[in-house]
Amino acid sequence: MDLGISGKKAIVCASSKGLGRGCAEALAAAGVNLVINGRTEETLKAAAGELAKAHGVEVVPVAADITTEDGRGAVLEAAGEVDILVNNAGGPPPGMWYDWEREDFIKALDANMLAPIAMMKACLPGMMSRSWGRVVNITSQSVKAPIAVLGLSNSARAGLTGYVAGTSRQVAGSGVTINNLLPGIHATDRAIALDGGVAREQGISMDEAKANRCQTIPAGRYGTPEEFGATCAFLCSQHAGFIVGQNVLLDGGGVNSTM
């Protein structure tokens, strides 16, 4: 399928690896020029070179912490006029309700709610003036079904979801869509970290921790960055202009819900 976005420009945050890299790969394959972002310059530059070589698009790497004002400023300056924005940032650490203090919640809000809101605020006016734009926020399945040990993520991402629900309806008439992608467990570094925590807590191997988690997923496996990226690219395409303010689960059926 021709996504109709060849030649457009996208910012993909936290995209040197994992789900962000999957999104960058799928957009590049559709002919989109990219500004990619990550904290580790060496890894980011390697990803930029691989994407440009594989897909023949322009890829500008900006090593910066997207959760900070300076980091966002550097990415936005490098990008200029943006047609597509994919917001992404690593999730807060797991824990229990009694572990978290105010400072922990502030960090989670900065990274997983306020940073994507700031990026949208910066990019939406230009998109609206050109009568076309796509925003995809990578959040979490915990928005639909909270995960107790991810209380920081539950809280921050739910706040972002509420913001998107209202804002997306305000900008849709200008040809701009905002939607959220809600990943379940995918084969990324985040999965390794979570499985490692379970393995240590339960005194089992990493393979056993993964196998036990897979048993809770109807699809019987972890998702891949490639299939996640393909869904992101579709939401960014010319075919998705009537999808507004939605929360799309990619969790292998893990959230058991009728709606």
C-alpha cells in the first residue's frame, strides 16, 4: 500500500532503538525524511546511517534528552517544518506504591506527559497552517488496564491520554490528527529490563520469566518493533485522516476488554 507520505518530514523521538526505531524504519520505508533522536550519540548516528542507506531518505540525528527543554529545542531547530511527530520516551522504573515520592511523579510527568505535550504545542501550529499533520504518541497498554508495578507510568500516560482526547478534536478540522499507540510487551530493551526484575524477584531465569509472561498473552509471544512501526506508519498515512483521538492497542490481546 502506498501510504502517500513520501517526501514528508517527521520527528521520531527516542528512535535509536526499540519501538521508536521501529517507527522510524517504517516511516523511512514510506519515503519520509527523518529527524531522529536519542541520548547516546554513537548509537543514534549508527541508526541514522543505517536508515538513510536502507531507504534513501534524509536522516538527521540529534543526540539530546527529549524530556528536557534544551533537548526539545535542539530537535525542533534541526527539524524546521514538521509534517509528522512521533512522541516517545522511555518509561519510568517499576516499583510499589510506597516506593514513590513526589519527585518520582514529577520525573514521570516530565518525561511521559509534559514532554510530548510541549512537542505537540510546538509542532501543531505549523501543521494546522499547512492543513495537514499527523501526531502519534507512544503510550502503554496500562492506559487501558493499569499495571500495579508501573504506577508512575499509569499516572503520567493517563494524563497525556486525557490531553489528547480533548486536543485532537480541536485540531482535526485543520487536517491534523492525533492518536495514541498503546504497546503491550514487545521484544525491546524495556522487556529485558522488566523480565530481569521478575527473574530476580522470583529467583528464576530470564527465559523462564519471558515464557511465563508469554503465557499471559493470547498471541503467545512478544510483539516486534517492525509490526509496531508499521501500525505507526499507517496512522501517519494519507489513509488515516478520519482516525482522531484514538487509543490503539498493540498487545497481542493481553487487555481483555470488549471496548
